[in-house]
Amino acid sequence: MRNASTRLLLTCAAIGVAGGLVFVVSGYLNGIMSATIPILYGSLVGVYFLPGVISQSLLRRGGVALLTGVFAGLIAAAFSPQWFLRYFGAGLAIGLLQELPFVVTRYRYWRAWVFYLAAATAGLIFGAGVFVGIGAEKFEPWANVVYFGLFVLSPAFFTWLARIVAARIDKTGVARGLQREVDRRSVGTTDATVPTP
């Protein structure tokens, strides 16, 4: 992330702190869920997509999802040190997965459909890792469909929610001067507003 100003870093840190607090609550709920109803584990995994999508939707800059995810993971780990690797790993892994589709466009295209495609794909990848971790291969075929379906739907839902939050933050004007255009692929495009979710 070249030319990262202090203001940009503080913006990512603020979003990361808020996301980290949400991670803590979600972590406890996911712990209960994986112990009692593991098939529904994916229903809350979308929470981990919130900080990255908020920062990407608001700022439209390379590296902000990764940076915000790492901040969120570190904050969550401070509240629950026993789950340091879980929180830090989730923030790092999901932040990286969120960056990938935008790397392909060299961070010049920030339309809504890319966010949703990224969320669904990252959810499937993340779900496959958790699938092996919790031993879900013992599930019935119908349960596997529900399990993986939740790992796609939950990130998509939380992406939609995060884009709404980013649009509301944008209306306050706090990110003015930090944002890049929604579509910088062609010369003359000056749309610098957060698109509707």
C-alpha cells in the first residue's frame, strides 16, 4: 500500500477496532454453534467480512481489506487471547481473499457485483477449510449442501450490510480526500461516491 497516509491508517484502524469487537461476540457464538449445531457454523462467518468490505467500499484502495482485517483480528485476540490464531488467522486470510478480485483489476474497478462475487468465493474457500477442521465430512449429503450454502449466503449478506454501513459513513464526509473513484479504468471517470449496495 504505497503512500499510506496517517489518516488512511487511522481510518482502517478505526474500522478494524469496531470489526474486532464484533469478531469477539461472533467468536463466542460460533464456538457454541460448532459444539452444538455444527451444520449452522457458516451462518455467522460473514461477520469476518465486515471490516474489509467496509474499508474497501469506503476507500477503494489496495490493501485496505487486508490491513483492516489484521487490525480486527488483533483487537479480537486482545479480548480473547486463547483464540489469537483463530482471530488473527481469520482476519488475515479473509482480508487476503477480499483483495484478490481487486488485484485482478489493479484496484481500478470497485462495482458492487465484484464485492458479492468475492464474498461468495471467499466464503466457499473459507468454508472448505473449516469443513476439514470440524470434521464435517461425516455429515449427510443434504447437510453438506446446507453447510456450504451458509458459507456462501452469510458472506454475501454481511457484504450487503457492510456496503450499507460504508455508504452511511461516506455521507458524513470523514473519508473525503482518501477515496478513489469507483471505476478508474477509463480516463474521465470521476464517480467518487460509494455506490449503493
